[in-house]
Amino acid sequence: MNVTIDRVTCVSCGSCRGACPGLFEENPDDSFSQITGKFRSNGNIAEGTPSGELEECARDAAELCPVQIISISD
């Protein structure tokens, strides 16, 4: 599974962080959501590969996002 966040369109509501705090965190510089360091792809804060136990909450986060900026591909 690959998860991507369109950080340009993020409204920083925190719904993804609430649904899946192990995968998403708030960027301290701009307050937008980003992938936690442990799961980033090549250091990219907007793209990552969660561990198996986080896949379900990653899907929940994508569904809950009010601006639908989280993309998931298998």
C-alpha cells in the first residue's frame, strides 16, 4: 500500500491524524499533515508506505478527509 497526501490542498483539520496517528502527523512548520518519518518513502513527507497494522486506519483517514486529499494505491 502506498499513501499520498496532497499537502498543497490540505486544510489542516487533523481528521487523518485523529484516525491514524501512527501514520499521519502535523508538520511543525506549516501545520499541514504529513507522513510520519518511520513510514516515508525516500524521505518524502507527502508519501509513505504504512505497516500492515496501519493499513485499515490509513483507509479510514482517506475516507474521513473532508477535502479528499489522501490517495491510496495498492
